[in-house]
Amino acid sequence: MEDYIEYMNELAEEYGAKPDISTLFFKDFYLGWICFTGPFLSYQFRLNGPHKWDGARQAILECYDRVRFPLSERINTNKIIANNNTNENDRNELLNNYEN
């Protein structure tokens, strides 16, 4: 079984799209820091080389926001669902009112 990160780095090196992290630190320190310490993202291979994507930098910098956003606002439906004295239609109405 091949290690995913090693495999992707090897493919990117052969293809000419592997980012040079040390050069990235000098060109754009914050981006270099995120690439070095942050999660392994496929966007890193779109920073340079063939099929370069201009939005790759922004996608890398917003990676934590894309993880945090879906987890930020969760409604607590336990009170509504746990109330067994109401029928299903009443629970759905309560839930709809709670969401709005």
C-alpha cells in the first residue's frame, strides 16, 4: 500500500507541479506556512506548473473556513424531538419555527 502524500508528491514532481515550500516561504510567507503546517491539500499542486490555477492560493487560505462553517451553526433539535407529547406534525412545525 502506497502512502498517499508520498505518492502525490512523486506524481507532482514528475508532472512538474510540486510546490517548493522553501521558495513559497520567501514569496508568500503566510501561504508557505499554511502549506507547511496545515492539512495536505490537492490545491497545493495547482500553485505552479502546468494547469496552474489562480484560485489555488485563496482556496488554501480558506481551507479552515470551509471546515469551520458547516460546524458553526447547529440547531439543537433534542428538545423538539424528545418531546413525545406532540405528534409528528407538531414537531415538524416546531422545528421549522425554531430554524427561522
